[in-house]
Amino acid sequence: MTVDHGRRALVIRGGWEGHVPVEATELFIPFLEEHGFEVHRADSPAPYADAAFMSGVDLVVQCYTMGTIKPEELQGLEAAIRAGTGMAGWHGGIADSFRNSSDYLHLIGGQFACHPGKDPAERDGSQADNFVPYTVTMLPAAATHPITAGIADFDLVTEQYWVLSDEYVDVLATSTQKIRPWDPWHREVTSPAVWTREWGSGKIFVATPGHSLDVLRDDNVRTIIERGMLWASR
């Protein structure tokens, strides 16, 4: 793989600590540095509002679950992506950020709605209540896409995201929520698990797996995220 030099990445991390945003992003920062990125870290979306700084950012990696974003921060992020800055992220750090902003949800194209859990009789009040076995299914488009080429369907035991999305996402992989005896829905529901989105001159990459460090270290998940960051970058 060709190494590009002189690019700048901005890593925004924070929000709900259950997704260990610092530790999670530190898993990928060495990869970015190995590929020629100068990496800047921030613990809030404040840098998005700095137009001069953002004009020199080639890639935003966001791991910021829930939280809030100010109008000027969102405007700065959207303007930067429109002008060519890439954006990448995983799980709640990008697909469950800034619930206060419908414009952010529009920008990303898919929003976490739920992670249906285990049989209620098996739950103990821990995060593991929502860990279920599921398959990440590659679509035909994934076979030749630089993010997913060579990756076959794979299984995980972790949070399975039920995602609300629109038709302007280019879906590379899905997961299907099954019908269990304790669930109120009556047919299977298939949601995007890996998608991209083009916005102006910029590109956005989202992967829904990534709740915990062990999931991020899974060979398939890690490879998809690493390739997704490179694909999205200016």
C-alpha cells in the first residue's frame, strides 16, 4: 500500500465513557501515523468551529457517543466535509452522536435506534445484557470496494445496532435482527452495518460494530475501520 505523507487527521473523542473513546481511538492512531497523518486529538467538537484549522484537516475520526454539538461546530464540520474533508467512525461514536441535532443525523445518514438484548430472564443489569450473536453480511458491492474487498461474512457477539437510515447511504454490509419470542416485532429487520456517504467533495465512512476494545481488535472489524479511514480521507 502506498504511504501518503503530509496529511492531517483530527480525532474527536469523548461523550459516554462506556465506549472508552480514548482507548478506542488510541488503537487506530498508530495506523494513521504510519500512513503519514499528523494526528491532532481533542476531547470536544470545539475544533469543528475553527474554519481555518478545519480547512487543513484531511480526515476527521470521531468517537463521541451522545453528547451535544453547538450550531457553529456542526456548521463547521459540515462545511469542511462539503469542501473535501473525510469523516470516519464506528459504533455510537459516529452513529449515536449529538442526538440534539437533526442536521447531524442528516449528514451521517444512519442513526442508532436500539440494540435489542438477550432474553430478559438472562439479564443481570450489565452491558452484556445487550451482547447477542449476529452475522455481518457482506453485500455484492463489498466484493470490489476498497474498504471491504476480500472480507467474507463474519460473526460477532456484541451489541447489534438497529439503525434508522435513508436511501443516500451506500451500504456495504448489513446485519439482520431476528425475531425472538420476547420481542414485539413480527418480521426480521435488516440494518446497515457498514456504509459510506458522499457529501459535496467529502466522503463519510461508518461501521456499526465497535462497542468495546475486543470488538475493535477483531481482524475483520479492525481491517474495515482502517481501510474506511483511508478511503474517507481527502
